[in-house]
Amino acid sequence: MSDGSQDRPHGPAPTIEAAAARVLGPALRTGQSPFEDDLYTWTPEVAEELARRLDADPADDAGGTGGGPGSGLPTGGSAAPGSTRSPVMQALHDQLEGAPRPVILLAAELLYIQQLPLSTVTARLKRGRVRDVLSWMDEAPQIPADLDEVLTEKGPLTGGLGFNVQMREHLRWLCSFIVHWAELDASVRDAALSDPWEFQRAARSTPGDWRAIRYSLQYLVWPGYFQPIVKHEHKTRIRDAFADLIGGPSGIDELDIDQDLHRISEVLSAQLGQPVDWYRGSVANQWQRHRDDHSRRAWLVRPGRGGVGQSGQWVAQNRIALPASHLPRIPAHASRLEVSQAVEQGYPHLDYQARFQLTAELHTFLSRMSPQDVVATVADAKLHLGTLTDDLGYVDDGGQQLERSVLWSAVTLDLESLPSPLSELIGEPGTVVDLTDGLDALLSAMHPGRHSAESQVAEAPAAGAVPTLPEVTDELADGLHMPREELQEIVDTLQQRQQIVFYGPPGTGKTYLAQELARFLAGPDDPSRVQLVQFHPSYAYEDFFEGYRPTLTESGQPGFALQAGPLRRQAARATSESGREHPSFLIIDEMNRADLARVFGEMYFLLEYRDRTVLPQYSPDTSFRLPRNLFIIGTMNTADRSIAMVDAAIRRRFAFMELHPDTPPVAGVLRRHLEARGAGSEPAELLEALNSEIDDSDRDLRIGPSYFMKDQATEPGGLEAIWRFDLLPLLEEHYYGRLTRAEVHERFGLAALRRKIGRA
């Protein structure tokens, strides 16, 4: 980058980019003022003084001359002819009251850079703002004629509300950049002025990063490489929408995204024969459609403390807001850690749980809510619906507030007649509530006719309605060798209760039946809709739902990360775009071998109340609902641990269905299995004789048919092996302390039972 920058490739606005080079070239190389050649304003000393004044309360530097921030009246000096100061400009005036000439001049020059590329600010307003700042000096200079003329050009950058209401924050970051730039080694600065990606690294390392103004600066310094896009979310969406043009995305870091966008821009410019306009025409339509409904979210926002009546004002003013009186200013898309640190700094007087909740709400408002998300608020007993736009800013409305712009729809819904799951969701506590489970209902209300008939029913299967399970077929019954009527009774119970337990002695096919039935009911197209987990004595909540697990951090160091367990993973599959219209199943094998209260935790509540949410103990800032299309089938071996030891809470939440060798649907299974294979009936006769030797008082110890449904049972020597290695060891354990080993073999041995059935 030379001073004139004739050697740089230009971007979509060559005239504006040339003016930026005329300002930034000398400023970054020598610190020379572009407005007064004999002054050096882009120096750390001048920038630090300007930053100090921008950080101060305007009233502290106003000299007590009346007016005040937000009053719209000057507190000293006079406005430029024909200008009308906004509260932001008035506050800037008050902060610069009495400042040295280089400081005011630098403020004007930084404001010029901030306003220059904007398409959403008129030429009159751009000129008026810069001239107004210059007028605060004695012998006020003029904007150089060539730079002044360029302000009539419409810029390529859509800055939105942020470039107006966050003007002070943008100037403050530019001051930090100047100080940081001076601290860099000369070789690093030279590299940054010779390589656009090195410049990005230098700018990005500025303390207190503020993405929007940094993105604008990167474009103005290297317009042939960085796109005039100041929203990170837009950059990502554009890159993802056109990534196929360059063989796919190269990564998720800012550098990866910017380099991908540069390559995409070159391809599209060659195809179009002109520079790309990312916000107009077919190009804009393509990437704006790329974020379709399944990636949108929905949110309910309520006024904060003392906000009675504010919702109606929000609708009238096309906005939503959260109180942030004590919050240090942080940028949009701030991380959870950055928000937490700001809350700790600004709200030490709050209880720790209140700070935790405030952090969650502010982080959602700043970083999780995205443009095109659906927003709802309650006013006058109506649910008002709108679409979130890009703008985020701080406003002073009876105290500092965080504000976002919303395009409110004329559509409202009566609170008394909301469909499920919206009727349950709006009852959730909090200032910001996730309504995404009800997104289909909201979209069909806002855009009737644009969604399918299914979505117009306004019931999200994941939360509002239990999907209808298919009826048992003769083919399934024949394959399981069980009566169709008995199997249908199981399905009907599962349909009604959503949670059942198969319990019974070993070998009765509890796990096999659970899997085969779940696969049939879930359908053949997606095996992931059926998952199995086996409980054991050391199994815990952290294994089943979610918990922290050892992992390696990005730097390769050991650490811990929150990982979902099988219940949370299967719930996520059930609520996914591909899964929400289908039943999903979680099979819990050997359920009674674990401490169930310890494993389920607060999930106990959701097993009984599927229409409610809980705040999980490891992620209490995000509510969790157990989807209605997720069915749970447990198995319990009554010989392993008595069913009587299962607590009443589990009994109330699950329907218990016995699978026992003496009763349907298990009774007769082995005979039907042998008949279907054309095999002899001896194994079935032996099983019946064996179980008849086990007293009714030991009913839970009777043997199921599964031991005999293996190929081994009909092979020579097979029955002898089953008795020797499977049944007799099991019976010896069952009768330990009551019968000797010899007595067990004499009573239950294969030879004794063959004599009993006349096959000796």
C-alpha cells in the first residue's frame, strides 16, 4: 500500500476507496493529518487523549455550560451552519469541549473514515457531521475539497443503525487501533501495509475488538481483498452460500472466511462482468435464502424491571430492548465469557444466581439472536410477532438499554387461544425465552399460505403432539412369533404413556422385543431414530443426560468440555428438521441396575410433564424439554434385582408390562419358533418341564425361551451345552444357600427333565 495506493487492486467503489487511501496512506505510515498537512494527528499521544475523553461522561467534560447529553442543544461553541445535532453528536461535542486542536482534528478525521463508505447515510449528513466537529476549533479548517467531494458518493457498505448509535464506540476503537499500531514493530507494520492478511492480523490484535468498524477499516485499507461487509454473520452466510464456487469452505476462522470471500468475489465478478453487490439483485437473493426456516429460531422478549407498558412502545417503534444501566459496553456477537466478565464488572451488587441469569439473557440478546429470527412480545393480551433485523445498539431511554431493531408484523395471536406448544412456551420464566419449538406455528401465522398444511396445524410434533404410531402387522407378529393382539396392546400403551418398561425373568426377550418393536415403529429410513443405552451400578446423570468430560482444548492442553449423553442426543435427533415428524426411541437396557434417581435427576419431572421445561444442572441458562415424539422403552430383569426395589416415582412415570414365560406374549413363543423352522418340539417341552419345577414363590426365576432360540438348540449336543454352560450355572446362583449343587443338578438337570417328559 503506497500513499496514493495506485498499486492496490480496487473494490466495488474506486472513488471512495481512493479517498480512503489518501487519508489512511500517510496516516498509517507517518501519522500525518490528512486535513492539515503540518500536523501529525494519528499518533498514540493524540489518540490516547481522544480515547480518554470518549471514555468520560460527557457531563464531566462539558464545562457546566448547560444542555447535556441527549438534550440536542449545544453546551458551548456553535453547530455548523444548517446542522442539527443528534444526541450522539451532542455528547461528542461535550466530550471534546476544550480539547487541543490535534485531538478535535483527529476526531473529525476518524469520523470521516467511519462515515465515508456508508450507503445508509446521506451526503448531507456525512458532511454535516464532519464539518460540525471541525467547527469546534478556532480557525476551523475545511474538509479538503477532493475528500469533501467524495462524500457525495453513495458508499458500498450497509452499516445499519450501529454506525449511527455506536459512533462513539467506533471512534474509541479507532483510537485503540492507532495506539496499538504505533506499538507494533516497524517490520510488522510494513508487512501489514504490503499484505492484506497481515493487516487483518494486526487490526484484529487491537485490544477491545469491535468487529463492525474493524471490518470497515480492513475494507478501506485493502478494498481489493476485503469485502464491504461489516456483519460477521453476513460474511459467514455469504461464504457458505457460494462456497461451491471455490470447492468448499476452507475453515471457520475470520481469516479463512475473508480469504474465501475474496476468492468467491473474483469468481462472481468474472461471471457477472462487474463488481459484486452483495446486498442487491440475484446475488443477495441467493445468500439471503441460504438461511432457510430450519436454521431460524424464535424468541419471546419481555420488558425488564419497571417495563410495564414498554412492549406496546416496542411495537410502535420497531424495536426490542433490555435494560443495561450498569453494563460496560460490549460488542455484538460477544462470547459468553465476555458477557459474563462485563456483568461481573457492572453488577457486583446482584446475587450470583441473578448475575448468571442476566449473563444468559444478555448473551442471547447480543449473540444468539440472529437476523431473520422471529421475535414475539406480549402487549394488550396479544402475542405480537415480528422479524429481527440486523441493527444492535445502545440507547439512553431512562437509563442505558441494549436495543435491537424488529420489523413487526400486523399479525397478532390471542393469548387465550394459542396452539400447543406456544401456550406452554410463553409460560416459561425469563426476559428472553426460546420459542423455537413453536417456530412453525409462528411462521404459518405470519405468512399464511407459504407453509405446508402440516405446519398450518400449528403443532410442532417435537413438543406439541404425540405422533401416531403405526399398527402392528401380521408380518411383524409372525417374525416375533408373538400374538398380534398382544403386540398391539403394547403399542397402544406406548402411544398413550410414551414410556414403558418390559420386566421379567432372564431370557424372555425383553431387549430383543424392545429393539424390534422400536425399529418397526420408527420406520426403516433412518436407523438413528432408535438408540440403546445400558445402565449399570456406576451409571450417573452425567453419563445419561450431560456432564463434563476430559478433552483437549484448541491449544492441545487437557481440559473439560460439556458433552451430551444419550438422552440429550436422542432428544436433539427427535427435534431436528429430519426427525421432528417421526417417532424416535431410546431403549434403556437393564434399567433397574442403576440408581435411577441419581441417573434421571430433574428429568424425572419431564417424564411426567412433557409440555414443560426444566433448566438442566450443567446448562441452567438453556431450558430443556423432553420431545413428545421421543418414546422410551426400558427393560428390567427381575432375577437380577427385584422389581419391588424400584421407587414409586419411576412406577408412576412408566407403564410396566410383564414378559414372563407363563403368560402371553412370551408363552408359546418357543413352540411357534420351532414350528416355523420345522424343528422338533423337544426344546419347548424341556423348557415347560424346567419351569414347572420352579415353585410359584420363585416365579421371577423361571427361564425364558431365548436360551433355546439359537441354532445350537437343534444341533447334536446343543441342548447339553445350553444346560451345562447357561442354565445350570444360573440356577445354582439362584438357589445358592437353599439347594446344594448336587440337588440343583438332580432336580433341574437335562437328564432328569428328559425322564420327566418321557424322552430319556
